[in-house]
Amino acid sequence: MSDRPKYVYDFEEGDGGDKRLLGGKGANLCEMTRIGLNVPPGFVITTEACLAYLADPERRLPPGLMDEVREHIRRLEAKTGKGFGDPANPLLVSVRSGSAISMPGMMDTILNLGLNAETLQGLIRQTGNPRFAYDAWRRFIQLFGKVALKVPDELFDERFEAIKARVGARSDLDLGADELAEAAEAFLEVVRAHTGRPFPADVHAQLEAAVRAVFDSWMGKRAVDYRREFHITPDIANGTAVNVVAMVFGNMGEDSCTGVAFTRDPATGENRLFGEYLVNAQGEDVVAGIRTPKPIQEMAQEMPDIYRQLLELRERLERHYREVQDFEFTVERGVLYCLQTRNGKMNAPAMVRTSVEMEREGLIDRRQALLRIRPEHLEQLLFPRLDPGFRGRPLATGLPASPGAASGRIVFDADTAEARGRLGEKVILVRVETKPEDIHGFFAAQGILTSRGGKTSHAAVVARGMGKPCVAGAEGIRVDEAARVAVVGETVLREGDVITIDGSTGHVYAGEAPMVEPEFTGDLATLLGWADEVARLGVRANADTPADAERALRFGAQGIGLCRTERMFNDPARLPVVVDMILAETPEARAAALERLLPMQREDFYRIFKVMAPRPVTVRLLDPPIHEFLPREEELVREIEALRHLRETLAGLAVLGQALPAEGAGAEAARALASLQGQTVEQALARKEGMLAKVRELREVNPMLGHRGVRLGITYPEIYRMQIRAVLEAAARCVQEGIAVDPEIMVPQVCTAKELEYVRAYVDEIHAEVEREAGVKVPFRFGTMIEVVRACMRAGRLAEVAEFFSFGTNDLSQATFSFSREDAENKFLPLYNEKGILQDNPFEVLDVHGVGRLMQITVEWGRRSRPDLKVGICGEQGGHPESIRFCHHIGLDYVSCSAPRVPIARLAAAHARLREDEYRFD
Ligand code: PEP
Ligand code: MG
């Protein structure tokens, strides 16, 4: 026996579970064969063969590979009773790529391989259908020419269109055998002219060239871009397999058809067969959107027997795979073949619904129901949709191909979409139809609109996979990509015009339409309920106002992990009082301003506690440097100038006894006058000058490392005291009203236990006062942010004072890397990511090896001195699934993130628990 690896497996031989070796499609063909589905016979050339070929600098096929292939062709001949290259009874095959991960449309496929001038005649004799045979022949020449011989597609298209135009054919269905034969001749000529050689007649040479082309397509630009975008690294999928399958024909007459179907509706998740088919057609017609297919339900009338078989196939597929399947089928003269099946790509609402329903049907258990949905996928549920009250008249309507709504400027090609998208513009990619090479345009666009093609066209499938809204086949729109216009009746839309598409209804509107926030469906609530039962980590939200708190609750937050109190100060009605407090020259004057702020903050806390009752609410005491509440220096200088000017103008006019002129400097002065809001010019000037002096006095070279957080609380104790009082009085009121309240007072920027003790002393004193005044017991907990490296190193000592820790990983990442969180992301971080110096942006994804390590030590030391220390995270990374996994691993009690990420975090927390055994961290 040879010690060469085995490179080729018959479908009966291959291990259906080995996607790495056989690719997803190949493994499935083996699996389907094994479970007795009617699959056309064939074999798989392994990904190992592909890798060996790609590793050879001269791109030679691995030794012995083609001998093995010949042997398997012989077996295929025996199974089908046909001969490869046999003019009397020709065997034709399809040659398809297929890697471990499905990459729809990214690599190449060749159909009808094995045709040449002689076998063509055999096919005609065999089928008695010259039209069909010539059609297969011309398709093969074009596809093989494009894929294996690199002849530009347009060269064929031009010749084909010319023939169609000459005979007045609107579609290729209008062409007869003679025209198709003429097209084939023309195509042979195109190949000869372009390559300088005749089209290969030897069927084995055809097969070898096709295998090489498929292997090469793994390194093609489209495929490489796709892998980069979806982070498909070699450990996930390495190389493509090649599937060689005996052809079956859906275009052998009216009792033949071809189609694609999902075992459930991929847009809604509804439990019914969903798909499209075309009678007397070949698979590529459906996928390319050349003819608009019929909904599968019509088959119930048109081909009732086949329809029944399809329903049966759907059952068998789901029972076997326990997952929604996306399958291709062909009916050749009344016989149904299943050509491929894979897990269906669905949008988030459909994933959620099918998870819940399949669990109820007993197809999967809860663990599987949770694990089959990627947490990030839920993001789609947070998409806006059109305001139901919107009554705009649609400009056109196509197929609702991928739900959600989007507005943006029209662009007619993927490159423009990418260029404008990069500048932050919202664009809608508008095409007649899309092709795999448009993929970068999909990434950049808010949504996709095509004028041709069905719900399983390329545009629809890719958009659904990405969760972007898509309207497909809006045939009322005439898209002229060259002229860069889209015409709908009288309306001409040009590049740059704004449109809105609604992928849930298929409507297209001119201009921007109003949108609303999404709501949760019952199924999502059920699924997330299961997630909460499984998860050990709690999920809270970062919320600063009562309205935020309500939203957080709607998203299922189990508390508030961070209430940034400074956001309350920014309210326009309060800012002047905050400014008074900052400008105060004495503690008494400051106390007077704070006295006015106290009821406002108390009211806010009371309302937040009430909304969240009985859940915990972590209130963080003032954090940012106080100069942030004052205008910028340049602004103040300008305003002071204007006021001085106004003062002079008014004085001059008073001397002359005149009013302000309406133009020139007078208008400027009038504006300044209007901004005085009841103050005299002198008063306004004095206040602005006071602010300017304060801004200059407070200026710091490094405000991020400056006078902020607990340092403010120690230098201006009145501020923290007011806030502590507001929290405790609000809590006391809740207790009095019978509202369960669980407030947590949190101190930011702490680096020593002494700081914490200092603030704790205020809390104890005020707490005693509040309880005395209110006559009730007021519960609270006292804790600290951990966002300073020293705090991590002193965790044990801090935990003697703090009852809880909350990691502020925004600041902690800044401090650990010494990267300014304000600047790094638009300066060097993108390049760092591009060059692979850093895998991720540490302000988005927790750097587990550096920041994470610090956190782990902190938790360990903190709990050593206080075993019941509660620990959470409230930096941005708290809403990121991979970071959540790490937080679970180091034993945090909860994560806290922005409200819309709460559902994602809940599911991620469940995943972290369910997959904890697999987690590796070094
Ligand atoms: C943090 O630093 O992670 C944090 C939550 O606080 P802020 O972003 O307000 O500084
Ligand atoms: Mg911080």
C-alpha cells in the first residue's frame, strides 16, 4: 500500500462529520448519502489535497491525485451506467468547491463538465432534446471558460445578448436549439480568441483544469476578503474540498425543475417549507436571479407528488440535523434529488423563533436552543424599523428579502459604497442584481436594493446573513448602473439621493422615513429567560436617568451597574447652578449652590430607584474634572469680546439717543443682547469673566490623570456630601413608601484605602442623619470603582473598606496600556489592528492577557480579605461576548453595559456558563 494520504472519498466512504477534511458541502453529501436520501452519486477531493497544491510554489497537483480521481470516475461510471467522455452515453459532472465553513458564492463551481463536440451528440441522442443539450453545452463553455480559463464573462454575455437581440428574444427561454448551438459556436470562438487555444475536448483534461480552478479560488480576492471580514482563520477553515457529482438536470422539460428551499422561513422562522423553484431550469438560474422563480407553495398544485416528497424531505432533514436546513434540489423527469444541504442562515428574529419552537417540538434541548444563536446576532433585533404611523407612499415595491429598515444615499456600485461608507456616510447599494464580487459594498452599506432576483438571490442571502435590510427584485425600478440613475415611472433617482428601504415589506421610499426602536417579541423574552436561568453572571445596565432606567428594564437588565451622576448635571436647567457651584469662592457659597442641586438629584435617584425596584442601583459619585462643566476657553474669550463690544455700542447709542441698527456690528450686538437672559450687560460680563478666570485656574495638562473622581470628593467634600445625601434621602423616601430599594454608593478613581475611608466617613455620618430624620432604616452598600492600576495592586486592603468592586475597564485599559482613551482610537489603534500588533481595540474588547490578568488578581486578593465581595464590570467591554466569557471565567458577579447590549450580554452570559469547560486562558 502506498503511504500517500488518501485524497478522494466516495460519498459512501466519507465521514459526514469531518468538515475539515471534506468541507461542509462534501461532508453533507456523504452524510445525506449515508442516511439514505436520494443524492446523485459522486466523490470528494479533500482539503488536504488543496493545501498540498497551494503549498507547492509551482502549483503542481499532489502526486497520484489524478490517478485516484480517475479511479473514482470509473466507479461513478459504474454507478450511473454512463461513460465519462463516452459519445454514446456521456456522464456529465458538476465540480463544486466547499470548505469547512460555508462561504456562499465566494468560490467557483462548474456544471456540465464532460461535454465536448462528441459527447454533445450523445447527449442529444440520449435525451432526444437538442435544445436542452445545446443549452447545457453553451452554459458549460461559458462557465468553464470563465472559471478555468479566466475568460472575462462579458465577452460571452455580449455574444449571447447579440443573438438574443437579433431574434428578438426577451429571455434565454425564447431561444431555440439553433440559436443555442450558434451561441455555443460563438463561445468556442471567444475562448479560442482569448486564450489562443481551442476549447479542451479531453474530458479528463477538463476535470483537471476544473479541480485546479476550484483550488485556486480559495486564494481568490473574493474568498480572501470574505474570510478576513468574517474572521475565518485557518483553524476554522483551511483550504477547499472539491465535490465531483454526477449531473442531474432540472431543465429536461416540464416534468423537471430546480429549486432552493429552507425547512423553515429564514426571514420569520415560521415552521413551513419556504423556497422557490423554476420549472425546466438549471440551478444557476435560481441563484443568479436571471428568471424570477415561483414560491414553492405553488408546487402543491403544479407537481403535487414532488411537493409531497419535498415535505417529507424537509422532515427528514430536520430530524437528522436538528437544525433548520437550507437545501438545493433538482427534479429530473419526475425524480427528486437532494443536491446539498447546510444549516440555514437566518436573521435574528428567525433564529430566536426557531430556537424556541424547535425546543418545544422536542427537536433540540434548551442548551442547544441557546447555543445555536451567536450573542452578537441579536444585535439585529435592536435595529430600527419604520415608524408604524408612517404613511408615506412607496415609490416601488420589491420582495421583502431581509428585514429591518434603512435610509441612505443611493450608490450604484460596491466601490463607491465602500468609499462613501468609509467617510461615515450612510449609503444604500442599488444594483440590478448583486454578485459575489460586490461583497465589500454590502459591508459598507446600510441596506441593499436590487431590481432583479428572488428571495434566494445572492443579494438576499448575503444581506440576511449580515442582518442588513434588503429589498430584492423591485422590478418597477429601472436601474441603469452605467448612467448612475434609477428610474421609477416619472421619478429619476440619482446617485446621492436619499431613499429608505423596508426589508420587512419590500417597500422603497424616496427620502428619509421615520424609524422606531425595536420591541421584544415573546419568543425573545422566552429565550432570554432560559438564558437567565442558566447564566451565573448577572447582567446590569449602565443608565443615568429615569428614562434610561426604564429602557434598561425593557431590555431585561437585572439592575443598574453604573449611574454616572454627572450626566444629571449636564441638563440645561441645572447647568447654571452647577456653574454657580464651581465659581463659588467660599465653602458657604458652594454649599448654597449645592443646596439647590440637592432636590434635583434626589428626585432623579428616587425615580430611578422606583423604576428599578427591587433591583440594585449603583450610583457613582461625581467623576469628571469640574472644568468639563464650563465652556471652553476660546468660547468664553469670544463671548466676552462680544459683550464688551455690546457695552460700547449701547453706550454710543445712548449718547446719540438711537436704537440698535439691524445690520452689521449692530446685529452682532443684538444677538449678544438677546443672550443676556434678564441679566444686565455688566452682570453677564462679570459672570463670563469669572468663568474664564476659573477655566484658566482649573486648566490641567493631563486632565484624565488630574483633579477628578475621589480627588474632587476630598478637595470639595461638599459635592460628595450633597450627592450622598441625595442618594440616601431618595432611598429613605422609597422605604417610607414601601418601595424595595437597593442602593449602592460607588467611589470613582480610588487608588488608596485611605481615600475610601475618607468618603466612607461622610457616608456614615450622613446615613445616621438621614435615618434619624426619616425615621426608617435605609439600606445601602458602599464600594469602589477599580480603574486605577494601584487599586488592583491594593485590592486586599481596599476590600476591607469596600463591600463591592466594579471594574472601570475604560480607565483601567487606558492606564494599563498608557493609551489615551480619547485619542488612541483615531490615531494609531487602527494601524495597530491592521498590522496585527494588537488583535482588537482594547477599549471595545477586553485585553484579557494584560487588563484581564490584573482583574483576575484583583478579584482573588479582594475576596481573600472579604469573601463575599461583590464584583462587577461597568466599562464598555462589559457588553462584549468574548469579554463576558472572560468575566465569567474569573468569577465576577455581574457585567454592566449599555441598555441595547443587555440582551446580547444575557445570552453571552448563558453561553459562558454552558461552554465554561472549553474556555482556555493563559
Ligand atoms: C470606566 O472607566 O470604565 C468607567 C466605566 O467610567 P467612565 O467611562 O465614566 O470613566
Ligand atoms: Mg472611569
